[in-house]
Amino acid sequence: MKWSQHFVILYSVLGAASYGFAAVLQHKAASSEAPELTMKLGLIWSLLKKPIWLLANVLDALGFVFQFLALRKGALAVVEPILVMSLVFALAGASIIRRVKPPLSDTISAVVVTIGVGVFLDAARPSQVIHRVHPFGWATLTILTALLTIVGVLISRGGSPKRAAICLAAASGFDLGYMASMAALTGKIFNHGVIHTLSTGAPYALALSGFLSILLVQSAFQAGPLRFSLPLISVMQPVIGIIIGEILLGQRVNFHGIAPLLEVLSLVVMTGGVIFLARGTVGETMGGG
């Protein structure tokens, strides 16, 4: 493994840690907000008055910096699965808030998630190159992401807290996967200089999707218990990122031999571990009850 790939993994793990601790604090702040603020700028305005939410967003920003640095040299199919481990770090953060050791079941779930990530990366071995994509491809991806996000938001209206949390989490997953692809593209363009980067649409699409992701994720956290939202967000982001990397960016995942089977099984294992974590200490601490 090249030294650059060691740094990709290190940055990804640091990003996962930052996102995990941020999620604990964000849900703690957002879950107490009034339901009528869901998907409204008033939610962000109200949260801005809470120091704990501001601290969470400092950690979120730090997580994005690490994610961006990782995506400059690493493939989406490497970076995004590692970010699933943010829930493992959320477990640590939740345990700190409760001042108790996590139960054995949660520790086992965290180990399962970590093993799932490791097996997937070993089997997938994705290429890191980003092929040149025609503007029509990016436009199609942008429109499709916008439509899926809007559908998720519309379905979340007028239903139970569970449905609202799940639908908003799904919308968040689509947007976060898109944002990751924009970060990867912006990182590649950034190698040609700041001025050149700012003359393209990638950084602006990245900024817009980043702001939208804040509103969507906070709305999902505020809508209902964390066990309904965080697992879906944690799993959808890497899956969407991997699909975009494979179809649009040409970052090929290994499909030889038993690799596809191992990749699918590892994703299933990761998903199971994430669900159990969100229903355990993490969920209880952040409203999962």
C-alpha cells in the first residue's frame, strides 16, 4: 500500500471520528426543537443559539476537511465506507455523555461494523482515478439527486415521527452521497489551482449540497428517534457514493471471483451493525429510547 493511501485511510478515520461526535451533539440539540420547524430555515436559526450545536458543527466542518483531503487522493469506495464508522465513534461519545461504559452488545456491534468495513475495502480494491465526465452526466446526477431529495421531503410531511425521520434520512443520504462526489471532483480540480477551481461549478455545487445536507440531517434528527434516521444516513451515504463512483467517475470496484459476494456480505454486516448500534446506547442517549 502506498503512503498516500495510508493517509487516505487516516484522514477517513479522523473524518469518521469528527462526524460521529458531531452527530451526538447535533441530535442532542435538534431533538428538543419544535416539530413545525422541520425543513425550515427557522430550525437552523434556533439551533444557532445553542453552543452545543455550534460545537457540533465545528466538529462537522473538521470532519468534512478530513473527508475532502481523503477524497483528493482516495476513491469514493474507500473513503465513504470508512465514514460509516462514525457511528462507532458516536457510541463512544454517547457513553461519555451518559458517563457509563457501553454494554457488551454495543461493543460487539462496533466490532462488527469495523470488520465489515475492513472486509469490504479488502474485497473491493477500487481504482482511484477519476475519469473526465461530460457536463451532461453531472447535470443528470444533480437533477436526479434533487428529485429524489424533494420526494423524500414531501413524503415525510403529515406522517408519524418515524416516517418523517426515515424519509428525511433517505433524502439526507442522497444529498450526502452527491456531496461526496462533488468533494471528490472539487479535490481533483483543486490540483490545478484555486482560481481554476473557482471558475468551475463544482465548488458551488459542493457548497450548496453541503448547506442542504445540514438542513436535511438536522431535520431528520429533530423529526424522531435516532434509531430511525442515523442507520439509514450512515449506510446510504457510502452506497450512493460507491454507485456514483462506479457509474459516473469510473472508479471501478473489483468484480472478479468471489469479490462481489464478499462486498455484498460486508455491506449487509455493516448495515446490521449500524442498526444495532443505533438501537442501543447511541439511540438511548440521543432519543432512541
